[in-house]
Amino acid sequence: MKILLAALALSAAGGACALEIHLPPETATYKPSELPGYQLVQRNCMTCHAAQYASSQPPASPRAYWEATVKKMKKPFGAQFDDADMPAMVDYLVKTYGAERGAIVPAAVAKPVVAAAAVPAASGKDVKTLLAANGCMACHALDQKVVGPGFAEVAARYKGKDSVAAVAANIRSGGAGKWGPVPMPPFSQLSAADAASLAKYVLNR
């Protein structure tokens, strides 16, 4: 009986001393490049792990190594990107972090996205097509947090004047620390009109 009471006391003491750990926001980014795969890697890879993953790989790793790594991320790990994106992603990774470094000159800096003063006219693309093409629902749901916040939560925070322009600018420029430690990669390949269409959809949830 005494042993049982002692064990319970130790268990209670351990629970009282439990610490809640908050990780700092992720700030590392992939090396900017004019290669098409740069935007794809930003969009598809930072959902699950930090940018340091690529820079920690062997610098002499050949193209076959990066092909195997990217394929592994999709299957069996279940990363949400199209098979058609893989060649460009591999090309960027091997030329930026692997054996083919120096094959291209990386862009000196990523060009910042400047928010337009007025909300642009809606594009001709269907919003569901934009959501699917950019993998939005891999990180977001309508009314609950997944990797990023639910659209309803975003709509509640940005309710008010000029909210479409603000959300559209955030979509295109990405960011970190606003909704937790996982950064949102930039979607600067979106036109201002497409970003506005997505912003309106999110804000109407």
C-alpha cells in the first residue's frame, strides 16, 4: 500500500511540474532562385518541415538522390503536390543544394509583393480551381484549424474595411508568426486578381 501511495505522489508531482513548450516561429527560407522549382518548393515543402532540411543534405548529392527524396515525401509520407511538379522541384534542389550547384545563378533577393491600393477585378478562373491548383485545402479547412487557420477564423480576424486587399497581400507574400509557428509560403505566382478572388472566398466563410 505504501509503495502505491508513493507512486501516486510521484505521478502527481510530475504532473505539477509539466512544462508547456512554445516553439519560436519558423523564419528560415529556401534560397531564392529564378528556377521554377523555387516557388514549388516554397509552397509544397515548408508545410511539413523547415528549410534547413534541404541545406543539411550532403552537398555532393546527385540528381538521383533528390529525385528519390522528393518521391519519398509524396509516397509514403503523403505530401500534397502534383507529380508534374516533381521535375522542377528536383531541378531547383539539386542546383541549389546538391551536386549541380553553380549551374544557375540564384536570384539575389526574393522580390517583395506590394499590395495594390485597390482590389483588382475578379479573374476568369473559378475559385475552386484556384484552391485546388495552389493546394490551399492541404493546410486549411473552412471552419477548423488544420496546419493553418480555418477560413472562418481568418474572416473573423480581418472583418472590416480593406480586408480583401490585406488578405490578398498576405496570400501572395506569405508570412510567419501570425497564426502559429508554421510559416505560410508565398504564393507570388498568383496574379493580383486571383489572390483577390481567393481572399473574397475566405472572407465570405
